[in-house]
Amino acid sequence: MLRSTCLFLMATFVLAGCATSSGQSKNTAPPQAKGEEIPALGQLSVKNLPAGSCGLLLWTIKNNEPRLIMRAVVGGDAMTVLDGVQTALYLNGVGGDQLYGVNAKQRFVGTVDNELGTEQITVGFTGEFGQKFQSGVYIEQGVVSITGEDGWERITPTAGIAGCRP
């Protein structure tokens, strides 16, 4: 008897939860850029840091394949690929811990061209330094965020390495 009463109460709560509605419709569509859509991150063709430099390489996963999406050289600029076009990024601010000349928080600016003209973007990187290896350290729990002039934002989880290339 106790068992059937408990099952009845559980079923009632589950069905009541399914039937409850706040009466408000939530718009889950992502914000749109000035153009048709938010620029898509692509894969960089340059896979290394220049010899004798230090910097940051960041990957994400797409279709179960790692893709190099950002490269930043200490004392230089960064690059990424947006909508199939290699895009130069210029360092605008840093923060957080620093290893091998690479900060755990970085902000870059750049421009992208879309059907309505040229738009300035801000690219932010935040990550945590993980296990060290010879001449470098793994980047864990990284995030690259790209923000447009009108407030659209694309957030991409990343991992990578920071270090120096002999």
C-alpha cells in the first residue's frame, strides 16, 4: 500500500511538472550579427609558433577533430580564421597569471568584413594553466569569445598550449 501511494505521488508530481507552464515564451534564437549570421571560426593553416618565439596555440573540437582556431605570438599579434578569411588580431589588454610570456586572460581587437561593411570585433581568451612540459604548459578550460560592435557574441570552448619554440 505504501509503495503504491509513493508511486502515485511521484507520478502526480512528474505529470504536474510537465503540465506547468510559466505562460511566457522564451526566445532561444542566438543574437545575430549585422550581417546574415555570426562569423564562423575556421581552422588556421599555420600550425606552429615562429622559431625562437613564445606564444599561445588554441584548439577546439569540431566533428570529433581538433581544429587550431587561434595563434598568438608574445610581443606580436594574433590570428584566427573567421568565415574562411584569416583575420589579424591586435593585443588590447592582458590579465591573470603569466607563464612563458603568455597571460591567462587576453583581449584582442580586429575587423571582419560582412555584407554591410567592416565591423570591429573583440576577441577574448581566458584559460587556466595546467601541467607543464618542456618549454611550455597546457591550457585547460579555455574559452574564446568573439563580440561584435552590436553586441552579438560567439563563445567557443578551447584547450591548447602556451610556451616557447626553440
